[in-house]
Amino acid sequence: MSEVNKESLEKILPQLKCHFTWNLFKEGSISSHMEDRVCNQIENLNSEHKATMYDLLAYIKHLDGENEAALECLGQAEDLRKSERSDRAEIKCLVTWGNYAWIYYRIGQLSEAQA
């Protein structure tokens, strides 16, 4: 990917509404207790809310340097949202897609980040 596209991403990504632009936590400030609580929520919530928790878990995993696990969590969130029989399913996926873009950008897969 050319430098121009990287610069374009650097301008576009901060505009996305997702965990990476909400300044929820700083890297290294997440305790394992927080991850455990989110996992517990995933086990106990209905599928509509599970997707939201998978998005948050993906962000936590990324902050812990577990990018493959983060991408898997985003896949879970996306699958749950797609299985919803809702007119708003694609709108709800916007946060997940924004998180995907940020993770791919940060791991250097710029073509995936742009997709």
C-alpha cells in the first residue's frame, strides 16, 4: 500500500465511532479481572448483548497484544449481529467494522484496514 493510502487511513480512522476512538482504557491499564468480567457477561447475556461484549473483549485483547484473539472476538460479534433478524443489524455492525479497521491498521495490514 502506498504512503498516500496510509495517510488517508490516518485521517479516516479517528472519525470512526468505535472502541478505539472512545478512549475507554489506556494500553497496559486493563486488569485480567476486567477481561474475566466481560467473558462472564458473554456467557450470561442474550445474543443481542453478547455481540457488544465481544466488541469490548476484542478491544481488551488488542490492548493486551493478543491481536489474533481480538480478530476472533470481532468475528464472533459480527456473526451474532448478522444472525439477528433486525433492520438495524448492519448499523450495529459499524462499531465492529471500525474495530476491525483499527486492529488491521495497527498490525500493519493496511489493505484489510481500508476494506
